Amino acid sequence: MRRISPPPTRRRLRPPARREAVNKRPELLAPAGDMEKLRFAIAYGADAVYCAGQQFGMRAAAANFDEEALRSGIAYAHGRHVKCYVTVNIMPSNRDLLALPSYLELLEDAGADALIVADVGVLRLARKYAPHVPLHISTQTSILNHEAANFWADLGAERIVLARELSLDEIAEIREKTPKTLEIEAFVHGAMCISYSGRCLISQYMTGRDANRGACAQPCRWNYALMEEKRPGEYFPVEEDARGTYLYNSKDMCMIGHIPELIRAGVDSFKIEGRNKTAYYAACVTGAYRAAIDAYRASPETFVLPEFCTEEVNKVSHREYYTGFYFGSGENGQHYGDSQYIRDYEVVGMPVCCGADGQAVFALKNRFFRGEELELLQPGREPHVFRAENAVNEEGEALALFNVPQMKVQFAFPFPVSEYAILRKKKERPN
């Protein structure tokens, strides 16, 4: 019988840092929307990745994995000592249940390290058709308290993915009042939803695309106006800025500056949002959090976040950052009254062939000029800034401007270059 926890006192809920928490190595969990993103996330330091098949996942817009790709992706991760979790977290209807048993059997046979589920019917089927695969309870269930966490633990869950709306104090209390064998996963970076952890009906109501089955049209990001019923076609803005009114739009979460607080609160797995994002995003953000976590573990008592970690997360496309609800809503609130992404950097080239001799060939994504300042991003290293003086095309010509999409561009570096190297630059600004 589970021990009943004592009633809460009026003291501050966050416990003091325990010695065992100081040296704890949290899992870094990265998004894998397709095989390319999976490989880059792993190369840049993910301990685990999460992905979905062609059905039953909450990101229908991502490329996702067919049966062959699922088997290949899981095997690829395992070959590099990385875990692979598969999302089965839609809210299914009766017709969805028909295909679930065979799909669950496939995931067990393929060696999935966990199933991320949200519906109790799916959980019940998973225990029957994939009995040896651990169960992780999705953030879609909106776990906000320790009783809910213990409920899922009693049903056999090995991990809970907390709702994004919790503070660090609340997470610490959940950790104190749940079995230590129950792992706690929490989002630390990426897009936020204006609704409770994605349980939103606006998309289905307005477009027929069901957010709870992975097809959200993101109407929370749209521009809105008022219309009086007797004046059809006349729109009245509720002005926030010159671009319009974004009533439901949210900032992006970024907790890279708060690694110690997350660990002290008892978070076992740091989850990065973004299966619909690019391979560059997966690489850049995963690499930044990997470096931050490793720096903390190397010197927990005197930890200072490496400066380049903060710079890295600002070099991907993002909305204005904030710390979610971890420290309460505060003045730096959730609402983002703008439609604009911050895109200060862009990818110049993705790797084609890179080697230990420093020779590196990239497929061109955005133009650059001879002599322009570029950055070389590689796993496990700070970015290398250089001038593009020695770039040549496939014919060996040193062009003044490289601007043909997908053209092969070769560089020579004085050090080995990873096969997962990426070229980028600061975006050009219009005059």
C-alpha cells in the first residue's frame, strides 16, 4: 500500500539541493521529426529522441516515420547508445482503435524504448499488445499535481511528462510525493500553447483540423479583429501594434539559463519541443543544452553557463523567449503580441562530405559572398567563425558570389570537420 504523504506545510516548497541531485545527469531528450533530424539530434548530444509513426502522433505535419523508417531510426539510435521514444498520444476515436493493436505490436518488435501515451484506452491496449515497452504519460494529460502523477504510476507508468503550466516549486512537491522510481520529464525549450498543454479545440472548431489528433492549424498564431453583427465585412482592430492583434499568441520557452534549478526540482528528463522544426534547429538547440548540462555537471558548485550556449539558442528561428511558468507568470508573461519570428541567422550549407583532412563540401541553402563572415557549427564544439576566402564550386572556381540553390561548395579547414557540420551566417539586412 502506498505511503500517505503528510499534509503540506506553509514552508517554501522547493527542497534544498540534495547531494545526490548535484551530480545527477538529466536525460537530454530531443525532437526527431524525420530520420535526418534524428541523426542530427543524436550527433549533437541527445541522450534520447522522440518521434512518431505515420499515425497516432501529435505532430501530423511532421514527416514522421513509416514502418521501415521506424525500425531503422530505432536501430540507428540504439547503435549509438541513445534511446528512442515513440509518441502514440492522440485522443483516438473508435475508428482509430482498429489499427492500434498491430501498430503497438510493431513498436514492441522494433524495440521502441517507450510509448508516449495520453489516452487510457491506448494505455490499456499498449499493456496488452506491447507489454514489454515502458509507458510514458504524455503532457496531453495535463498532469498538474502529485495525486495525478501517482494515479498514472499506479497504472504502470514509468514516466510522466508534466504539464507546461507548473512552477519549479510545484514540480519539487510532485517529486517529493511520488515514488522515486517514477521519472519526471518536463519541457525546457520550444513553442508554448495558449491552452493547457495543447488540449485546444479552436483549430477543430475553425478549420476542422483536430489538434488532439495531431493536425492543429495553429489559429492561436493568427491575427484577429472584431466584427459587429449588423456591419458584416467591417473589421475593427483591437490594436496591439501596427501589425495587428494576436490575442492567443505565446512566446517560446527557454530554460537554458536555469539548469541547476531544474535539476534541484527533480526533473529527470529535459525535453526540447520541435518535431516540426528543421535539422538545424535540432542540432543547434540540442548542442547548446548538451554543453550547458555538461558544464554544470563538471562544476556544479561554481557553475557558470557558457556564453555561447545562450548565443546558440538565439541563432535559431524563434519567438521572444521567456521561462514559461517555472517561476510564475510574473511580468515577463506568456503573451506574444506579434506574428514575427526572430530570425537573425540563416543556414548557408548542409553537409555533403566532410572529413578528417579538413576538406568539407556543403550543399548551398542560402547565398554568400567571397570573403563574407560565416560560422561552422560542429557537434561538441563552440562555433568556428571564419571568412569565406577559400570557397570553390565543383569546378574549382573561386566565385565572387555563391547563389545557386543546392550547388556544391567546397572549403578547406585546418582541422577535421564532422560529417554533421553546418554552415550559417548572420542574415543580410535590407538597406
